[in-house]
Amino acid sequence: MKVRATQDSEPCPLCGRPIVEGPGADRHHWLPKSRGGRASEAIHVICHRKLHSVFTPKELAADYGTPEAVRAHPEIAKFIRWIRRKPPGYIDRHDKPKK
């Protein structure tokens, strides 16, 4: 689900960069929909893809259900250091999500 964001929007909960309107914005369910999650939050598409390339829905539900927990993971911390140097609308390809 794409998201419409304005300059007054909250920053991305993963990387902290502003979320801008367009194809670079998405929504993420911290508790996966497959595990009963309903609430979602605006996030960059690239950050969303990275989350799902590192974690399975089961892992997200059990251990990584908050931005803080996800940011503590070594691979995500490395990604955040890299992505923070990119502009807010930056989109890149990442590994396919884990099933």
C-alpha cells in the first residue's frame, strides 16, 4: 500500500529520514498481517524491502515488532548507516523477502 506523505509527516521509523510523497513511501505492519496485525506505519519502500529481506514474518512477530528492536539488529544497523547518506526519495533494489 503506497502512502501519501507531506513535509509535516513523521520521519521513517527505521532510518529517521523524512518520508516524501511518491513511489518511495510505503506502509509497514510491525505485527505482520499474517500474525493478526492491523496497525501500519509509513516507511520508505527501501527500508520496508530491507526489513522483509532480513526477517521472516515469524521473526518480525516474535522478536522484531518495534522499530527499536529492528534497529538493534547488526545487518539493519549497517543498512541504516548506509541509507542515511541517501536522499529521502532514494529507491534501490534489495534481496527478495524471506517467505
